[in-house]
Amino acid sequence: MIQTYSSTIRRKEMDAVLTCMVDEKIGPGELNARLIQQVKEFFKCDGAVALRSPAVALKYILLCLDLEKQSKIMISALAPAWQYQVIESMGYEPLVLDVQETDALVGIEQIQAGMQNGGRLLLLHETEGILPDYDAIMSLGIPVVEDISQSAGASVALKDENGAETEERKKAGLFGLYTILGLEERDVITAGGGAVLMAPGRREWIVLKKFTDEAPLTDLLPDINSALAWVQLKEFNRNEATRREIFNMYQHSCMIGRHKTFARDMEGGSTMCSFPLILNSAFKDVKSYTAKKDIEISLAFEGSVIALKDELSQSCIHAKSLLLRTAHFPLYPRLTHVQTAKIVKVLGTLP
């Protein structure tokens, strides 16, 4: 059975972990610092800290922003459920926004409606590695925090004074006040768990540093996890090139079928963290068919806010529909050519 998800951990990652174990330095230390330096070089952010989980990262962001308690924080209905839970636990009110069916992202109209309903902060989840319209969002004047756990490495072309695109590009994660880069099992860069919290600008980094300098060791990412993330970030471009090649084959195979993919920029403006397919038939029927071919598929948004809070179904109709109809097919660098060819064939014959 070809599993839906598999890590991109290879020999280099394991060598780094084993070295860490042999040196008996597995707590937060040298490799944590090395990971942070690698992140700063890769993303060109001003400062960063490696933490135990994305939830811990969001807690520090909310401490830094110091919003008035009970303030409404806007999140996507397809964002991971932990976002809702952390916001609530910190004394704020999650304001859940519906998404666009075409790209699974929260659109400008939804954000504007959220602001009219009292939204004070936008937590921008870049679902399935697809980037939003940053210019339009930033023009609204709402403070933004990015979650690039699925979109790391994607970038957009900067524009000149006439609005024409230039050759210069800006990476996802550099548009908001703070950025969460999840390192969980199914994130595009994984350490088996953890997150990097980035501050793109110096002003925000100064504030964040005051809090994280006093952080307990139990909030910081251990070296054994940092070793995995450090090597994966160094190998990111190679892994992403492999994922992109497989994604293109899958997408081409689906063109003749009745199911569709999300709209995305295929030229670097999105990350191929997974292969989501919006089904035009019942998920259980497709799952049964692929299982007979020894291919496992899963619901793409089974861990999302809308999956946790079914009472939002009426106000988040598109998100609810995508929850029920979007499937993840296996897409990871460790797939063999034989496995990839098998999945391509099955995608072209789905019921």
C-alpha cells in the first residue's frame, strides 16, 4: 500500500540526528542556533526562534502583539484546528472566515466582512501551499500574521512603481508582522514536530526577542529535532523540485477526468506540499477504488477548524464542502518511479 503521507527524511537527515545522539546533546543548543541561522539566510528575515510547536509560536506572537483581551482574530475555516484552540485559550475570540472554492484561501471579501464584524488581526493560513493576493490584503491595513507551514519556499514577483512585475521576488513569510513555519509531521519542512517563529522586520524582532530570551527550555526546539529541520531546509530546493515534477504529472493526468485541482501559480508562486484533488463523486467511493489499487488517500482537511467546529457549517459553506470533497493523494520525494506511474494511471481512471 502506498501511504498518503511519508516524511522526506533521508540519509543526510538521519546522519545529523545520529551525530546529535552520539554527542549526547539532544536538548536546545548548538543545532537549534544553527537552524535559526539557516532560516535567516533562506528567508532573509531579521530574527527567528525555534520552538516546540506551532501552538507555542502563536502564543508568543499574541504576547508580542498584546491585543486587548476578547479581541477578534480572523482565521480560515480550513486552517489547522490548533489555531482556534490557542486563540481561545489566550483569551481572544476566533472569528472564522469562509474560503474561496477555487483556491481554498480566504478572499478579500471575506476579510473585509471580518473586519466589519470586529476582526483586529488576520492569521493568514496559506492552505495547500497556495499564496494569496498579498497586495490586496496589505492594502486593507489589517495586521497580518502568516502561517507558511505549507507554503514555505514559494514567492511572488515584486512590482515596480508602474505596477509591472520585476525579476526580484519576495518569499512567503516576509509580508506579515510575524510568521509561523510549522515543522510538524505533515508540514512541507518537518522536524517530526516543532516550529520556527520568524520576525521579518527589526522592530518586531526586538519585541519578540524580549519574550523568547526568557523562554523556558521546554518551549525551545531540542537539537535532535533541529538537526532534522536544518538538513531539510538545506535540501529544500531539491525536495521541492522532485515534488513539483510529480505534481505536474498528476495534474496532467487529471485533466481528462471529472475531478479538479485548486487554482495556483505553477511558476514558483506556490509550494507543492501535497496533491489535493476536489472530487466530483463521493470520497468513500474514490477511497475504495484507490485502496483496491494499493493507494491510500485521505481527506485533506480532516484536522481543520471546520472539522473541529461543525456548527460553523452554515457560515462557512465552501469550507464545509471542501472538507467533504477534497482528497490528498501521495506526493513526497521518496516515491519511486514505479509508484508515481501507478498513481498517475489511477488518477486518470478515478470513478
